[in-house]
Amino acid sequence: MTKLMLFGTQGCHLCEQAEEMLNSYLADNNDIEIESIDIAEQTQWQERYAIRIPVLLHEASGSELCWPFDRLDVEGLVAMISGK
């Protein structure tokens, strides 16, 4: 299973758009797991992503997508990290 992290924060309309798109993607792809991380709760992520959220990260490879990204971008990221 591929694990990704979505960085965002409460009240971020772009983060909400990213979550909606990713939920649609997940409905068709059950081999992906996405953990939502609120950067306001963790200083290390605030420093790294404060002005870039939402960001989708594959921590094991360091590969990330910064907003704006769409379903095709997510598919490309997943294909790249899974070697497809």
C-alpha cells in the first residue's frame, strides 16, 4: 500500500479542494492511504510548508506535489513512486 501525507490546516479553502479531489481519487484507488496533517499542530511541518499548503508528500521518497495539483498529477506521483 502506498502511503501519502496531505499537509494543510483548518480554514484553508485550497486544502479543502485538495481533500475533495483526493477523496474522489481514493474512491477508485484502494491501494493508496492518505494521512491528513494539520501543520498548525506541528512546528516542523509549519516551518517547511506554511506558505505552500496544501502539499501531498510521499515521505519515504521525499516526492511531493504542491498546490495546484489535480488527479492526473496524483496518478503520476503514485506511478513514479510505485515504479509503474
